Amino acid sequence: MSKATSGAPVELIYSGMTDDKANLSYRIKVNTDKPIDEVHLTLKAVDSKGKVHEDNIVWQNIVGSTRKPIESGKTYEDQTPLDPGTTTAEASLKEIIFKDGTRWSAK
């Protein structure tokens, strides 16, 4: 499922929950040449009691324990751990922080 935002510097494509329901799996496709520092996502999850939980995810291109550049034209795959008992979850693009300190917001 793509959560593309028109004119967004990145496209968020999420695959949904992993089969074991332990993680939310997603991809981030970079559509800008402007150097990106961080991508902020909003996670909405529903637990087994029907309660909605909202959380923020700060994505950086960290491989192992080393931070790598976020490069134009590339697509990055990642997963975010979910709380035990989560029945559904989805992510949406919130904001982009660029290396020069400027921001783009999905509003």
C-alpha cells in the first residue's frame, strides 16, 4: 500500500504487519535531490481491546550501528517493532528534516 503524498520528497510504501505481527514493514523511496537527515512517520496501531495507539517513528538510514547517507533515487526497506497484542497497524508520512535544517510537512 502506497501512502504517496503529492509533491513529497519521499514516498512511503508500507507492506503491513509481518506474519508474526511483531513488526510493521515499510519502504521509503527518495524522490528529491535535496539531502535528507531524517524522515518522520506517524504509526497508528490498534490493540486487541480496540484501543488506538499513536506513536512517532524517526527513520534514519542506520545500517548496523553506522548512520549512512539517505540518497536520491534509492528505496530503503525497514521494519518498526509493534507492541505485543497489536491487531492492526499503519504508518503515514509526517515530515522530512533536511540536512540544511529546513523541513517539509505532510500536514
